[in-house]
Amino acid sequence: MIRDMFKKTYTLIDTKYRSSRGEPSIPEGLWRKCNKCGQPIYVEDVKNNYYVCPKCGGYFRMHAYRRIEMLVDEGTFEEWNKTMEFSNPLNFPGYEKKVQAAKEKTKLDEAIVTGKGMINGHPAVIGVCDARFMMSSMGHIVGEKITQAVERATKEQLPVIIFAASGGARMQEGLVSLMQMAKTSAALKKHHEAGQLFISVLTDPTTGGVTASFAMLGDIIIAEPKALIGFAGPRVIEQTIGQKLPEGFQRSEFLLDHGFVDMIVERKDQKEVISQILAMHDHSLSFFHEGVKVMAKDFLGGESEDGVISQREMEELKNRSAWDTVLLSRKADRPVATDYINALFDGFMEFHGDRYYKDDGAVVGGIALFHGMPVTVIGQEKGKNTRDNIKRNFGMPSPDGYRKALRLMKQAETFGRPVICFVDTPGAFCGLEAEERGQGEAIARNLFEMSSLKVPVLSIVIGEGGSGGALAMAVANQVWMMENAIYSILSPEGFASILWKDSKKAPDAAKYMKITAADLYERGLIERIIPENEEFTLEQLPAAAAYMDRAMIEFFKNLEGEDGQKLAEDRYQRFRRM
């Protein structure tokens, strides 16, 4: 506030002083009016603030080269295809003059800049759209530059990052423009099949054919805050349906809620976030990292572990009533999935959404490091208070949650990352909207796809493992359980109601259902029991996490050298024996 007042006062005094001496006044453009909040802003402040209004936080559209400067390590950017021969495929009247005018105004040859550079030391192929050039509409040259950049990235085994900003297809090129949607998408498909990463960054605006092609095909999709993102523009939609659109419709936050983007990242944080993602996809980080090998050697050279708690503890566990275990598994103060993730892994980066309809709060997932090894971690998440439970739907996933989990698992398979799932749900959500969106199909699809994943899969039941809602995240090479967790065909209350028409007989049902860790270990349905305190809370988690950490090292060590086909076959045979 004081700084702004000082600048305004200084400018007025300086202008009057210079004017009185016949000198030129302050250069035009030193002060601008924010087109979002209407407040006067000092241009230098905007530049220093990543082209974000310091008054209202509104995002200004950026020139392509400015964005590259902010993203790429200094002196490392090598531009590709800076100029390409222009053609007018439809001989559209006035098109050549329009393009020439855009070239003169922007000092660009076309609406996108492509090339290669380093981001905090990580090499990547980069494309940046510039909305000043005919609203960055996608003509054949834009499509060709993107396609050539992606093809070269695939050949050189480099990740691709594209900052999208566009009004859509270029009308003056007709169907030729439309074909660029298919061309760029096909190039990205080949890039994906080669196991290479594509990060799409959506900026304001990203609409039309660009949204319906390369912009929405990222392995990871990032959006800038409040960016307009949609297929049909809001004005077109309003004219078509004759209704006023709700506040925030087609903005980044709307897309995050509806499952179409992984995260919203402020401009000042983009270089750091993108470099972290690149680091976790570095091909030098193998399936079994050197740091894990060293720890595994120490672990295997020490005292032998038989994969289960001691015989004495097992007897004590068997003597506890099954119903007591049910109650312990449901305790409100038990650690939840994110507690385990934070205790066991470094650098967890959460990804959102199923890419179809919604981001389900009952399932959390993303990428992290386990002793330096990239892994995908997914958990069914309960809340710790009423507000959080409502957000998490009490740990009962909808179809969208299972589809999000499967998306992340398939992504892990593409990049050769092990998958660790934390299971904790009373069961899949049973409601009208869940059935409308295909709850049964979503669970079945997870079972179908998880059975053949070509990476190691470990599932750990940390609380309740309720029915198919739990199994949809437990088709694994091994399944472990916390000592006081349960894993069952359905809740004891439901079992008693169906078989005995009396839910009050739930304690008896729990006994006959054989749902405790001890019961299931004896029957060969799980591979390991993780010891825990009877009053197991967040304070006791470090001891359990330390045991789990050592057990996970052993798990990965035992799978070292197995190819994907063998991992999938072992998983199949595990269930075939049951």
C-alpha cells in the first residue's frame, strides 16, 4: 500500500517537474489498468509477479517467449522450426494479409513456439501457444510444428510439455485445420506407446478443437487458476440452450471438480512443480532403485522375518473376538490413507480426477518416492471429522473414484512404476448416482485391468476392507493387513440382516465370517500381518510404518528382475489358487 502510494506520488511529481523543464514525461505504459479489477497497476510489478495482477490476482495472457524464459533454465532453450513456409490451403480471401499482420504485430512466425530446453536440469521438449497470434487458432502450421516436436521427442526419448491457449480451429483453413486435431493426437499416441511423458498445461483460454485434441491428452494435466477451458465457448452455449451459465462454469476449478485436470498450479510455482514431475519420470530411476537395494541388503542380512506377527501375538489375536476387531477397525482416530502415505513416502504429489465426470474425494492418489524409487500410491480415504467425512463420503468410493484409481494404475504401468494401494472402505457407495454412472462396471473394470498390470502391485488393508469396494483396489501380487483390520464379503450387519433377518446379530456374524487378519492369514488369503497397538492412533503410526517400510523393501527385493508378464502371471496364479 505504502509502496503504491509512493510510486503514484513520485510519478505525479516527476511528471510535473519534467514538464516544467520541457523534458519528456514518464513513458507511456508505465502504468496500466487491470482489465480484470480495473485498478491501476505498475507494469514492472506485473512483470515481477509472473504477469499476475498484484491487486486482484488476475492472470494476464503471456507472450510465448516470456513464458519460456520463466520455465526454462537460462541459455538452454533451442528453438525448432522457427519459420515454416506459409500456404493458404483454401485460397481464403484476405487470409495471407491477416497472417502477415499477426506476424508483424507479434514478431512470431506462427501461433506456437516449439523447441527443447532444460527445466531445473531436466531435458524436455516444449511448445508454447501465443494467443496474440490470431487467438492461437490451430492451422496446419501449428499442427505441423506440434507434430514434428512430438515425433522428435519420441525419437529422442524426451518428455513433452505443451502450454495450450487457443480459440480452437482456424476457420480460414476449413477441414485442413480440423485434420490437425487428428494429426497431433496420433503423434501423442505414438509418444505414449513409447512410454514417454506428456504434460499438458491449460491456460486462458483453451477452447474448441485444441481442447478436443492435444490439450486434453496429457498423462498429467495442469491448469492455471481461473483459466477458461471448454470445447464450446460460453457465448455459444448460452445462445444454444437459451440459459445463463452458472458462475465459474468452464473455469479451471470447475474442471478440477469434474475430474478433467490433475491439479491447478499457480504460475509462480509451475517451474518447480513441472521439474518435480519430470524428476519422478526420469528414466535413470529404475524399477528397483539403488537406494532400495542397499536397504534391502541390510534388511535381508538381519534378523529373519516370516511375514507375520509372532506366534504369541497371533494366539492373542485369535483369542480376541472378531467383533472387537471390527470395532477397532472402525475407530474414528485410526490413521487414514494419507497418514500412511506421508509416513512411508517422500514428495507425494496428488493427482485428481477420472477424466470422465468427477474427482472423488474418497480416493486419493498420485506419485511419490520410496527410498528414491518412483511409485504410484492410491488410497481409499476416510475423514477425521464430520466435515472431512462428508468430503470423503465416509470412505465409500463412487464409480469416479475407482476410475481415477485405475487411470493412475495404468499410468504407472506406462512408466514402469510399482503400485501401492491402501484399502479402507466400508464398501463402494450405494446410491442412485453411483448406479447411474455404473458402479458395478467400474469395480469390474478394475478387477479386469489390475489382473494384468505389468508392474508390481501391493495392497494393504489398513482399516475396513468392505466387499467388492475393497477388492477393486486389492487385485495385487500380495495383500497385507493391519493387525486390527478386517476384510469381508460385506459388513457383519449386512450379513446378519440377509441370512438371519436381524442386524443385531452382527457380532455372531463377524465370528462366522472369518474376517480378521489372523483368520485370513491362516487360510492363505493374505500374505502378511502388520503389528499394531490395540489403541492404534496417529501417535503409534511411526512404529507400524517402520515395520511396513522394511517389509516393502523385502517385497520389492524379491520381485527384482521379474518382467511384467511374470508379475501379471504370478498375480493370476495367486487368485487361481483360491
